[in-house]
Amino acid sequence: MMPAAIYFSGSISGGRQDVGLYRRIVDHLEAKGHRVLAGAVATESVSAGGEALGERAIFERDLAWIAEAAAAGGVLVADVSVPSTGVGYEIAVARYRFDMPVIALYRPAHTSRCSAMIRGDAGIETIDYDEKGLEDLFERLDQTLERVAAGLRE
């Protein structure tokens, strides 16, 4: 599989308890040769209050990163286990402004159900996982990235 540009998205305001998990996912993707644009989501020094940057600067930077990943033929990978307006916004921008493939990672034991807006979108590949089985997640994520890179859908 060719290394891809990946924009990684996950909850900041409601999901800082998952920052270590996000970091492990980003580390795995980078170890596979992917260029991952993740910003504060995988940075342990950022609290639920967010970054020191202003809201407009964060918005413009993150949209520029999504555009950069899209221009490189990349994909958006989002952990959707913790409901987040920002993650949903980024997914919609990737799908409908940039026509990017999206892979959603979801832990069924973490919330009562995954949003129908994610599960119901045929253009979003969803991978259910258990954080105790990250090796299985990584294998399935790698396979999904290969299919997406080849232009195939399940």
C-alpha cells in the first residue's frame, strides 16, 4: 500500500480521556508510512478546554489540513466513539466539500450507538472495535485503507 495523507479526527472537548488511544492510532498510521495530520487531537498537553489558538485560527488550520490531505488523494480517519459536533463537521467537509473517503472508528461499548448519520452514509466505511483489541483494529484499518486506496468499497 502506498503511504497516504490522512487527516485524523477525534473528540477534543468531550474526549480527552481518549487522547492516549488517539495517539496510539496515529502512531500506528505513521509507523506504516502515512503522513498524518492530527493537530491537537492526539496531543496529550491539550485539555478539554482546547488549544491556545483562537477558534477562527483552529477552524482555518483544520480545514486547510483537510484540503491538504484531499489534494494528496488522502483519507479522513475519525474516531466517532465520543459524540462530537466538530468531528461530525470535519467528516461532512471531507465527504461533501472535498469528496474524500472517510473511515469511522467506533467502539460499541463506549456509547449506546453510533450515529445514524455515520452508519447510514454509504460513503463512510465504519470499523467497530474494542480498545482492548487494538491489534485487530490496526489490521482491519490497514486493510480498509488498502481498499480505499484501490478505490474499492465494501
